Amino acid sequence: MDYTQAFAISAAGMTVERTRVDVATINLANANTVQGADGNAYRPLRAIARVANSATASFSDLVDASGDGGQVSLPALPAVSVEAADVAPRLVYEPGHPFANTKGFVSYPGVDTAVEMVTMMSATRAYEANVAAMNAAKTMALKALDIGGAT
């Protein structure tokens, strides 16, 4: 059995989840930012995981494609990208603020702190699950080596 496939799948999952945590952290840090260094308003970000090959095959198709060797081919792993979300800004009435409009409203980024915290917590748990899967695969590989070395 080739354990590198299990390691590659867990590593890809950890990459996606770490990016989700990083993006949620950036959004939370900029939740009360009125204007960025470039003079533009901050736009919340989203981590999007996409599979490079959009043609998805069923499990039975993957097994049939493996032939008589019994090896299932490694599915396409997701690649993560960070994109700006199209979210309406949050308007807060602060007439004394230097960036207030003529009606006294200041435009803050449309970052929902509760959603970002839930995203961060779920991404952390998913990361931990990928670490556990990688450790289980490593343990199985080591046990297989022990069993093979004893004969």
C-alpha cells in the first residue's frame, strides 16, 4: 500500500484549513478598518478551495480505472485561493468621524465577527482532524514495517 497518497491528502487538507484560519484572522483584524494604506476600503476575503480538474469521477469509476493492480489512483487535490468577497459595507452613524459621509455614516467593512469566529473554529477542528489522519497513516505504515520485518 502506498501511504504517500494518504499523506498527500492530509497535507492538502491542512493547507486549505490553514488558509481558512489565516483569512478569518485577517478579516477579524480589519473588521474596524475604515481605510487601508492604499486609500481604498478593506474588502473581506474568502478562502475558496477548488479542484483543478472539474471532471469529478465516482468512486466506482476510480476503482474501475485502477485496473487489476488494485491501486486506486489519487484523486485531484484541492488548491486554495483567496478572493475578495462581494459584501456590502456596514454603515455606522458617527457624525464626528473624519471619514463620515454627508449624512454622518462611516462605512466599515462588511465583516461578520461571529461568522469569522465560527469559520476559524471549524477550520481549526478540520486541521486537527487532518493531523490525526496523517498520524494514523504514519502509525499504520510503521506497524506494516514492523510486521514485514518480523518475518
